[in-house]
Amino acid sequence: MATTINNTSPAHSEMTGADSALLLNMAATVSKQFTDIPLEKAIAIAKQLHESGFTKEVGLTSDSFDRQNTKKTKKVKKPGPKRAKNAYMFYLASVRTQITQELQAIKQANQSLETIQCPHIKTFIQEDTESFFESESKIKVALVTKVAGKRWNQLSPEQQLPFQEQAKADLAQKKLEFDNLSNNHT
């Protein structure tokens, strides 16, 4: 038995294709959620809700249903080399352990803020003192990277030079890997 949504009475002749899609989606949802309600009755319920202005009042559109039913797809990794690291990333890799150890020592000693020597660590711990000292968890990565970023910005160009050279070498290597991959696929 075919079920139609379009109502041919003059009062309801202005139903658009989007309205029909909305009613079908509503009816399908009702029918899926309540298996004891037949599709024809679900369509009638959807029509009544739509005619009463309920769908406009709550902001339902046919797009509302499409978004609910779509699943996020997993991002597929592109073949080939990852992009090159910048100088800061090389610096962070070299100081991450040291900064983490400094923070752990401060946490274990339960030092007061006045006795902390590093102004950056002091500033960042001061922003969230309770969380830092009272939590049993590990040192937060965000705190380590904030401290490293502040220290990186205070390095002179001469002190940054070894990391910039590492970044240049990494960039050249990644370009070479990418070129080799491109040549193999053509």
C-alpha cells in the first residue's frame, strides 16, 4: 500500500519538497523509535506536528535529520612523508624532559610560589595553583609546552640557530622523500 504525504486540500497545497522530506524523516524517526506505530500513523502524526507549526517553533528542517543520521568518517592518512618539523619542535623535544622534571620536583616538594625560581613556571602555576598541587595526575602537557614556548621566545637567535639548522635539514629530507614518492607514482 503506497503512502503519500502530499495533501491535495487547498489549505495545504503549499507544501514544498523540503516539507515533504521533513515529514518523511519525522515519520521514519517515529516509526523507528516506536515500532508498534505503523508508518501511515507516523506520517499522520508528522503532518499534525507540521501543520500546528511545531516544526518551525523548534527549528526542525529536513537538514536536521540528515545531520543526525550521518556518521563521522575516519580521516584517512595520506601516503607519503609527514610534514617537516619546525625549529621550535626540535627545541621542545630537547627540553621537554627537563621541564617535566622541574615541574615534578616543584610538585613533590609542594613549594610555595615565592620559592619557585623560574618566572614562567611561577606564572603558569599561579594561574591554576589548586589544580597543579592538589591533583594526583601527571604534569599536564599544556603546562610543559607553555613553559617551553616562553623559554623559546627568550632565546637569542644564536641559541635558536642549532634548532633552525635541524629544521632546515628535516625540511630538505622531507622534500626529498616527497619527490621520491612522486617519482615512484608517475
